[in-house]
Amino acid sequence: MFETLTERLQGAFKKFGSRGIVTEEDLDQALREVRMAMLEADVNFRVVREFTQRVREKALGAEVLRSLTPAQQVIDIVHQELVDMLGGEAPKLATASRPPTVIMLVGLQGSGKTTSAAKLANLLKKQRLRPLLAACDIYRPAAVDQLVTLARALDVPIHEEGTSVGPAVIAQNALEKAKRMGATHLIVDTAGRLHIDEDMMNEVAELRRLLQPEEVLFVADAMAGQDAVNAAKEFHERVGTTGLILTKMDGDARGGAALSIRAVTGVPVKFIGVGEKADALEPFYPDRLASRILGMGDLLTLIEKAKETMGEEDTEAFKEKLKKGTFDLQDFIEQLRKVRKMGPLGQLVSMLPGFNRIKMQLQVDEIDDRFFAQAEAIVLSMTPWERRHPEKIDGKRRKRIARGSGTDPAQVNQLLKQFFEARKIAKTLSTGKMPLFR
Ligand code: GDP
């Protein structure tokens, strides 16, 4: 998601080049391209109009055009406005003054409600909290069974009463059980329908009245585009929601709907779903997504994932090396192996700064396991000295490495180039102004 948008935005700013001066005309030209890029990505047109207007006003008002680094400053403004559009601060889950905190998940059928309920329970459990799941989606065939299976796999307790009892009764019993067992959170999976209808609204309203939840999270399928935005809006207006979970952000939709959903509904996005597995739910950080969209990568999320897989110590060292630009090919191969445990590779790589440029150079749509297998083979054919001193690998060595790894010298060359590029960008970014390391 957002890859085309990222490319287009980078294209719009590239025209500034490294020129010291940006004229008002240059700015307007770039903003026209930004507007087009956002519209094509399916961002709501009103949101786009306001967005570009604000960037323009800020850029002119702050007299950035006459500053020393106007291009960079315009990009900073765009970054800040993107962050604002996405909701500014990272939102937090509300907590009940007396446990359990009740979280209701609502939304249309197929949006990812049941999956998200399990993912959320998993996330809370990892924080050493004690969630209880409640299976109140008694209409979609197999929703209860699905949640039971997920809960069992995650070793999270669940309350279910099959499909012959009404959701209100199940919810109430679940709440009592949660209190009895000292659960910190009760996560209620409610019934979805294919379309918004009276029955569904009434049922959600009734559950809301009964449970008095701290959070009512609308689960929206990011692949559904403007339909998801409209459904989120309608739900919010009719039953009142406190937050959004955007699912399927790993998909290849244009993504604009996901970007404008906050601005259109006024409801903050609290989590994003980035895959089918139980650990593929992330808290939503507007500044990180903004960086990702502008092609600056998302090292913070990558580092957090790394922490989960590698442990704190390793990660700190990794972070330092990234920051200083001293990570070498030996680090690279070690990370590669650990990274394989962290999640789908394409997704992880897309968090690396400069990813877009690497992809354009490679002219591939997906960086997949094959790419990594090849990279690994190449690095493995190097001597330890070569891995530590990638800049000293000359033509002769390249030939030998290519032979050893079953590739050709051009491929070895390409890998080295990509490695240098990524290292350079990581270093620039982490010492620059972007809020990558806090
Ligand atoms: P529900 O009807 O709203 O409960 O929907 P489900 O939870 O059953 O999800 C519908 C489908 O979407 C399932 O196949 C899920 O695996 C899939 N799904 C849910 N969230 C995500 C996500 O973040 N990424 C991807 N790729 N698939 C998802």
C-alpha cells in the first residue's frame, strides 16, 4: 500500500533538486503534483484540498522559500501536515477506572473483526495484561468457532455460548466472568452484517448500553476504499465510536481511503492490521506512517519488531550501528537471518529508508524470499574481512564472490550498491531532522 503514492510524492519534490532556491511557482507546481498524486491514491478530495492549501500557506507564511534549505523545509511541512491529517499524536486505548476495560469491536462482515479481536487480545497479553474474549458474532457462520480456535492458539481465555443465545445475554455473562476472573480487558466481537442495517445498529446500540464500554472500535477494511470510510462515518454518527482499526494495510490497494478516514470521520485510528497472523496488529503512529509515505522508511516500527524477536540488547546495538552508519555486511547477514523470523519480508523491507529507490533500481514489484536467498548467498561467499570492509571489495574479489554464490559480478555489484545506499540513507535520516529516533 502507498507505494505509488510514495513514488509520486518523491517525484514531486525531486524537481526541487538540490537547488538552493525554490520559487513560489516551483512550490505551486509541486503542490499540483502532490494534489494529483493524492487524488489518484483515492484520498478524499476535500481532505486533499485542505491539505495542499495548508501546506502552501505554511510554506509561504514561514518564508521558507527564502530560507537556506527551502526544499527540505517544504518536505518537512508536508510531513507535518500528513501527521496532522492522520491524527497527530498516537492515540492510546482508554482504560477503565475499575477493570475490566471493555472494548467492543464493531463493523461489517469480512472487515476483519474476529481476527482483530484475537490480535488485540494477543497484543494485550504480550503486555502482561489479562484479556478475556467474548464471542458475540452469532450470525456469521463459523465466527464463534473461528474465535475459539484463535483464542486457543493464543492461549487467551474466551467466553462463548454458541449461536443460539442472543448477543446481549452472552455479553452480559462475559462481563460477569471477566470480573470474576480478574480480567483486565474484555474484548467483545460483535455481529457484523454485509451492509449497514437497522438490526445491526440496534444490536450494537443495545450492547453499548449494556456494557458501557470504554472503547467502541470500528473495524474498517482498508482495501474497501471509500466504502469503508462511509461505513465508518455512518457507524460513528449512529452509535458513536471511539476509534478505528484499519485492517489489511498489507494489501495492495491505493490506500488513500485509509489516509483520509480520520479526517473524514473525526475518529482516530488506533490500530492497523498488517497481515493475517495473530501478531500482525500494530498501534497506529501517524508520524511513522507519514515518514513511510514520504519514502523515509519506518525504522521505529522495524526496531520494535526487532526487539520482540531479538531482545533488547541486540536491538540497541543494531540501532546504534544504523545511526552511525557503521553496520557492515556481517551485521547485514546476521540481521537477515533474524529478520526472517520477524514477518513477511516485503513488509519489513518496506520499512527501510530508501526502499522505494532500491525497488526502482531493481525494477521488481516484490522483494521476496528469492531476493534474500540470493543476497544471503552472496554475503556468505565473502570472507569475514570482506564483510567488514564492503567498500574494499574490488573487481577481482567480486568475481570470486560471484562464482562462489552462483551469481554474476553485476549482481554482487548491485547488492553492494544497495547496501551502501541503504546505509547512507539510514545515517542521513537518523542524524537529520526527521523524528526517527526518539
Ligand atoms: P469478520 O467477518 O469481520 O469477523 O472478518 P474476519 O476476521 O473473519 O476476517 C476476514 C478475512 O480478512 C480473513 O480471511 C482474515 O484472515 C482477513 N484479514 C483480517 N485482517 C487482516 C489483515 O490485516 N491483513 C490481511 N491480509 N488479512 C486480514
